[in-house]
Amino acid sequence: MIFKVFRNLAAAIVCVAAQVAVAKDSPDEALLGAYDAYRAGDPIKFAKHAKKLDGHLLEPWLDYWRLSMRLEDSSNREVREFLAERANLYVAERLRSDWLRVLGKRADWPEFERHGKRYPRDDLEVNCYRWISRLEHGDDSALDEAMAMWLEPAELPEGCQRLTTILSLRSRISLTDIWRRVRVLFEHGQITAAKTTLGLLPKNEAPDERML
């Protein structure tokens, strides 16, 4: 009797193991593996999983992940081709958003303007790069508009931090403005961002951290 029970249990384990083996080789498993590799920034693992997914329904996302991992080294032509081929898909909008940030970092303003016209979303960091672009082209009216980002109750993204430096160098951010932002950040529990903002104060105006 005991032997029979163990024999049935062993047969069940073999069946489950076979099902798991099939699951590990399934397209869904490969897709999850590709996504994890993309998140980890591992192109070798990504390629290993992606080669099992030729013709998959979500292939446009695979293309997006593949390009995103090396976007900062990509050429204007390569990105334009990707966007043209997938013009009506959401992945195109996602890539354009990422690409505008790369172009802003590069200060490639002609290409930034080209893509910015096709990106109507109210995106804080992209807006900051838009203001920087206008300032680089001598449009000082952007200075007043750019202060709209100043009281955002969170850590500012890289593009807005660069804009903050420009505003500070042009004496558009006063001591009062700095303390106003610090108060807003403390009210929202953004302590790290508040300390970053206090770094803009002259040394003789900066408070003791123990007091904070």
C-alpha cells in the first residue's frame, strides 16, 4: 500500500516537473525574462530571451526595450526610423518622451524642437528642457514661465535641476524663493529634496542641519 502511494506521488511529481519545464520555455516566460533583463540593463540576457519571441504580439515592446537600453548612444536617424515605423503605437510616444530627455542632455536643440512639436503631453522635465532651449535661443520670456516648476513638491528631475542652475546664475531665484520651496517640500515630507534646495543658499545663510 505504502509503495503504491509513493509510486503515485512520484508519478505526480514527474508530471508537475514536465509542466514546469514547458512553462520555462514558453513565450510568456521568455517575455518576462526579456523584461527583467531590460530593467536590469543587461543586453546579453535580453538578446537570449528575445530570440525566442520572433513574431510575438508584443514585439514592438521588445524593440522599444532593446533600443531604450542604449538610447543615450543612439543616433538621430535610428530613433527617427523607429518612430516612423511605429508612429501609431504607444511605444512611439514612450520612446519620444525618453528621447526628448536624451536630446535635452545633449543640448541638441534642433532635434529636440523637431520631436517636441509632436509631444503635446504636460511633462515637467520635458517642459524644463523646452525652457532651456528657449533661453539658449535668446528668448528671455522663458525665465518667468520657468519659475512655474519651482514649487513642485518633489525632487526635481535632472532637466529641471539644470534649469534651476541657469535661473540661479541669472539671479532669478532669490533667498525668499529658496525658503518658499523648502517650506513646500517640508510640508510634503520631501526632506532630501529640501536639503538639496538649501544647497543653493550662500554658506552664511545656510541653517545648521541639527536645527533642521
